[in-house]
Amino acid sequence: MLDIPSGLNLSASKSLTPIKLGFLESWRLISLSYSDPLSQTQHLNQKYGNVVMQKVGNMEVVYLFGADANRLALLNPDNILSNKKAWDQIIGRLFPNGLMLRDAEDHRYHRRLMQAGFKSKAMQGYFSQMAPQIARAIAKWSPTVGSEKTLAYPMFKNTTLDLAATVFLGMDLGADARKINKAFESTVAASMWRFPFAFPGTLLWRGIRARKIMCNFFQPMIEERKAGEGQDLFSILCRAQDEDGNRYTDQEIVDHINFLMMAAHDTTTSALTSMTYALAKNPEWQERLWGEMLALEGKDLKPQDLSAMVETEYVMKEALRLYPPLSTLPKFSNKEFEFEGYTIPAEAMVITSPIHTHYSDRYWDDPKVFDPLRFGDARKEHKRNAYSWIPFSGGAHMCIGLHFAEMQIKLVIFEMLKNYRWSVPHDYEMPVQQSPISKPTDGLPITLIRR
Ligand code: HEM
């Protein structure tokens, strides 16, 4: 457990004083924010309350805890907070100008154009492209042989990358798959780099080079996509225009597709992995979900079946509660503002923490326990406070792909249950690296057998 010296004055004055930490303490705290944000945020909240300020180098970092903090940060009244200024510092050199890295009117304009790719007609198109591809890919998975284990995480990563290529880019990556996958890996891994220097050989340097590979891959396809009638997301973005005839520039298209591929790929892989783990630990839920699916007509899913997969949705929500792919959401204060009687300074990094709220017993019964029925009509624990469950964030920046993610997750879980049963040893606990995007450090070894 961290030993943070006292010295934080949060009581009478209501003005924030940063915790005064020695170099080693400070380093340990920062490391924990990368390796185990749940322990770090729980510790800070228990020791200092809902508003905590820490000085990291020259920067003031303010943690705001609880659902009310989430509400304030996500609804962002009067533009007190900037997404751009926060995310630019973290992934700005790797995914510049992505939708999440924009603010206010500029963000609204870009989001409006992007909606074209998430309307119901487009979603139906993605469904018809994805469903057969998922069925084929999952049926081909090799069951576990002998005592060897099957690694779930890389399997999902490959499957979601192939799907992204089809649905987002309208192509089979073929020989480019390895190159693109590697470039992805490098750009996402680089977002872990804690220093703003990109010396040759560093993660950031490799990430910036990988970004160039991605840009050079997408750029030459734009003209053809603008002229064509493709129904993939890339083509839709190339043709998207608003009521005044405004369109994305070529560079904006490249920046958006780069960001979208990352935003969709690693988050969905993370969610599928946590669901697989939760279902392996709770095999009775595998059978329960399979029962729900057997009640649907036909052996292939149709779009209208998705809304009938109610308990599958509870399991998805519960997995996202326990393992939110983004455990913390950084914002940056444009101006001074008040929260719970404290003055939050301008120019501070303001951290809200889905994972902290998701594990808070203020909002959840037995928060550490996997219990999908907490989302059911009889209990509705997530309705106790609208901002207690925020794996997809909220407000203006709420994930634009959440229905897409849900559709893909339901299709994958349906095909998995149709083909297999899977398990982990009783005493197995998945080791999780929560930042930057939650994933198992051991790839999640499972025993996969044909149903
Ligand atoms: C389980 C899967 C997913 C999770 C948990 C997730 C989570 C999130 C979160 C937390 C944010 C908001 C960050 C903030 O407030 O700054 C976000 C934004 C975003 N997500 Fe997702 N995401 C998922 C899947 C997807 C998919 C499949 C797509 C695309 C098809 C996507 C595209 C985006 C985009 C474009 C944004 C930026 C939205 C904006 O700033 O207006 N995400 N996502």
C-alpha cells in the first residue's frame, strides 16, 4: 500500500493544497496510476476525500471522485474542461485531431459529420458484413489440445482487427495485416510512454513512425472512396457532408480513421476478454446465456435478435463495470471552477475515474462480485445514479461507437457459445494491466472445448 505523507489540506479553507511528496513517493504514485489505477484512486479517496490535488512536475493534477464528479466532468457546463488539452498531452502525437481530441464547436462539427457512419442504415450494413465473418472466424478457432491453453486476448485482437478491416475499411488486409497490426500495437503501446521525448528507439519514437505507416496506408485510398459507393465506415466518412455541404479534408479523414481504428479495436478486444474471463469463472452464466440464445429463432443472429439478448447485455455491462477498458478519463481545466466547495484551479489535469466509481459501495451492492443481475429490472443498481456506470463516458464525448461495440460483442459471444464451452482453473485470477486500455498481462489462457 502507498504511504503518502499527510499534508493535504482539504478542510477549512476549501482551497486545494497539493500533496507534498518526495521524489520516490511521487514516482510510486505515478507508477501506480499506470499499473493499478483502482488501488491508487481508492487509496487517494479513502485518505483524502472526493477532491485531491497532486503536483506532478509542473502540472497540478486534480482527482475528482464519485458519480457527482463524473456528472460535472462529463456534462462540462460552460466548457470548464477541455478534452483536447488533456488528450493532446497523452496521445496527441500519435492520434492527433481524433474526435476525442477536439472541443466545443469544432468537436460538434466533426461529431455531426461522423454520425453518418453510425446511423441505423449504416449499422445494418455493418451487421450483415460482420455476422458471417464472425461466424466463420470463430468456428475455425482451434480447441485446446491436452494441457496446452488457448490465449483468448490475442485471438480477439486478430478477430476484431479483421472485422475492423472489413467494416471500417471495406477491404481484406491480406498481406498488409501483419504490418498494420504491428503499427497499431506500436501506436497504442507508445501512449504508455511517460515522457514527451521521442529519442530513436523509444516507444514514442516507434509509435510516431508507426503512425506514418498508417497514414501512408490510408491516404492513397481516399479519392477512390469519395467517388465510390462503399458502405464501409471509411467510405462513408470520405463522402460525409453536413447541411451546408461541408466535408472533411483528406487529412481529417486520415486522422479520424486512424483514431477510430484504435478506439474501436482495443476497447472491444478488452471488453470481449473480460466477458470471456467472467464467463469462464462463472460457467453457469455460459449455460444461462446459451439458453437465452437458444430461445431466439434460427441458428444465425438477425439484427432484431440483438435487443432480445437481455442477459447477454447484463453480462456485458457487468464486465465493463468490473474492467472498464478506460479506467480513468482525463480532462484539463480551461478555467477555475467549484466542486463540493473546493476551488479547482485553471490549467490543471482533472481526472475522473470510471473504475473508482464502478467499485464504490456507495452505488453498488458487493461491488467486487460478478453479479450481472444487478443490471436487471428487479434491481437496476445502475439507475441509483446516472453517472455511476460510465464505461462509455457521457455528455458530448460519450462513445460514438457504443452501439457498434454492443452489436459486435453480442455477435461474437453468440458464436462462441454456439461453438464452444470454455474454462479457467478455479484458483486462476486474471492479471490485469488497467492502463492505457485494460488488458490481461498473460493473454488470458483458457481451455476451449467444442460444444
Ligand atoms: C467496449 C467498447 C468501447 C468502450 C468501452 C469505449 C469507451 C469510450 C470512452 C470512455 C470514450 C470517451 C472518452 C472521453 O470522454 O474522453 C470513447 C470515445 C470514443 N469512442 Fe469508444 N469505446 C468503445 C468502442 C468504440 C467503438 C467500437 C468505436 C467506433 C466504432 C468507438 C469510437 C469512439 C470515438 C470516435 C470516441 C470519441 C467520441 C467523442 O469524443 O465525441 N468506440 N469511447
